[in-house]
Amino acid sequence: MWKEVVIMEIRYSEKADKQIKKIFKGDRKSAKMIVKTIESYAENPSGNFDIKILKGKFEALKRLRVGNYRVIFDEYSDIMSIYEIKHRKEAYHD
């Protein structure tokens, strides 16, 4: 039996791109783990990931937990849009 593999395109916002670069400068291990988890999710969204649908002003967005970091994103069709990547202490205070 063939299993169709659909890999989502990953698009980072300018803000998320800056945030991951900043994390990389201070904590390479976490930055690599974040990118790897995002890529794994894009390859297999039905896998075992800690995902929550957000409420309030972030309604309709999703949160992917990666260690002490939170990736705020949405997905539409075959596109995963990453909006923010923040430490859990700062993730929901904007």
C-alpha cells in the first residue's frame, strides 16, 4: 500500500526569522530542535506533537510546544505560516 506524503511549505514571518536567529545566537541546541520540530510537523502533521489551538486575540492560530519555546503558526492548504517563536515566559504577552 502506498502512502501519499504531502510536505507543507514552511513560511517564516520576518519577525519569526529574527527570533529564531536570536535564539540560535544564545542557545544553538534549542534553535536546532525548534527548526527540526517545525520541519517534522510540516512532513507529518498527524504525528505526535504538542499542539493547541489558541483562544482570545490569537484565535485561529495554533501553538506548537518545543521545549521551553512556543511556535505560533497557522496552516492553510499546504502552507505552514510561522508568525512567532518565543520563550514560553514571553509567548502570549504581546
